[in-house]
Amino acid sequence: MMILRHYITILFLMGWGWNSFAVKIEKKLLYDKHTLQDTYKYGKQERCFQWDKISMFLDSLEAFQERNDGYGMLRNYKNVNGEPPLTRKYVTNRYKQIQDSFGVNRYQGIPLYRLDDVRVPERYGRDGAYVSVVSDSADYFQVIPVTFGGIWYVPKKYMKLIGPLSIKKVIFVDRTNQNIATLEQEGATWLVRSMNPITTGANRPPYQQPTPPGIYFIQRKLLEMLFLKDGSDEEGGFAPYASRFTGGAYLHGVPVNYPDNKLIEYSWTLGTTPRSHMCVRNATSHAKFMYDWAEVEKTLVIVFD
């Protein structure tokens, strides 16, 4: 029965499920600049906030937390916990990047092992990913990743235990519609705190990568996230009010290119098409709002299509 319940949870988290939700959503903005409507035009396209999918995610999140007591976060930013072993099946692309059979990069990946074989990892988890903890032993945790399910062994050095918690703040990044919504639970209601345009990562390797779908914790905040010029060790500028959620992916404001050093509030690129380097670009004042509002290791970022 436990496995079945987790499977149903995963169906919701992948965007499937029934059309009735227990979640109540109301608008009560705390940030009201550059606010988008529920539906709006981008050129000849009609875009929207996908409240049906957001409702499913929140409904499933509440159910997932009710059924699990222990939580954790997968961690391997810049391979700080060691380069993971090669998975059973993997590919090397033209840029010499190694990926598992699910398209997850080895770099900054977390090895996940089948319960019947801890010799070779079956796949990689992503840095910052939200998991429930089933049990632990001397060397491993048994975990259930919230986005793709199954019970897996993960070496303890790649995990940070979060403990029992109730997620009250969630940031939704919609790659299809290039918008972002922040929501906060108050009693039985989820309140919409902001609705804004964004620019997500472009799929133009080796320097630009898409913002990876998944469910992640906010891990760290930087007032200024420095970035390098593509293909160089030279600093190219900074992105203000940056909140990191997976690998090198941050929620941040409009980038400032050196030698300029003044903050830029808005860019015409926001709400258009993916064009960043895996990060999620926002109006700078909205990035500051999230920087102040979102709590490290207590706020989730959900990236979806």
C-alpha cells in the first residue's frame, strides 16, 4: 500500500491526476510590480499561469508530507562531495559531458543505487532535489525522490537531512509560459504572493543549459552572483539578489555586465523565450522580493512545463 500511495503521489507531481483538488488558492500579492494576468498575450501566442498544474503540485505536496516524517536534500554542488561514479548506462555528448540514461549530468550529480545492487549507480539525482527518507544504515540512506519515485540508496555524503517539516512557501517556474508565481500557505489556503515574467535557461550547450525540471530546496543566497564570460576565466559581471536551488541555477535579477555596476530593474527579454545560462532571470526588484521572502532549506522551487 505504501508503494501504491507513493506512485499516486508521483503521478500528481509529474502533472497527471484527477481534476479535483483539495487545495484552495487565493490572490493576496505582497509584490505587485510587473504583475501578469492569469492569461496574457506574447506576440500571437496566448500564455497563462497553469493554476491546474500548480494546484496538483500543492495537493500532492501536502499529501506527500502527511505520509512521510523525514526529509532530505541531495547535495553535490560543483562536485563538492566527490564526482559520482559512472551509471550503468550513460552517454557522452559532443561537448564531453557525461549524462545518465535520463539526461541528468554526471557533473554535480548524486549517485542513486538500486536496493539490490550498490556496486554501480542506476541513475543520478540532481543537486538540491527534495526527497523523503525511508531509513538509514551505516553508509546509505534509503530515499524516495519526490519527482520520479522508487526507493533508492544514496551514499550519506551526498545527502543533507532536513528533518520533519511543513513546506509553507513554494516558487513555481513555468518554462513553457516563461512566468513565475510565488505562493505561501496560510491555514488551509495557498496565497499567491507574486505573478511575474521570467527568462529560463536556453538549450544551447556548452555554455547555456535549460533550467532543469524538478523540485528543489532554496540552498543559498548571494547579494551578487558573479559570472564569467563564456569560455573564459574572466569575470563578466554579476546577477543581483541570487537564490540558488540546483547546481549553478539561481533565481536572480537582471544581470549587470562589467564595467557597469548599477542595478538594472527590467529587461525586454523577460517573459519572452529561454535565453539564460540555466538560471531564472527576473526583474531585479522581484528577485529581491524572493531573496527576502524565501527561507533557505524551507522554501521549494518547482520547475515544470
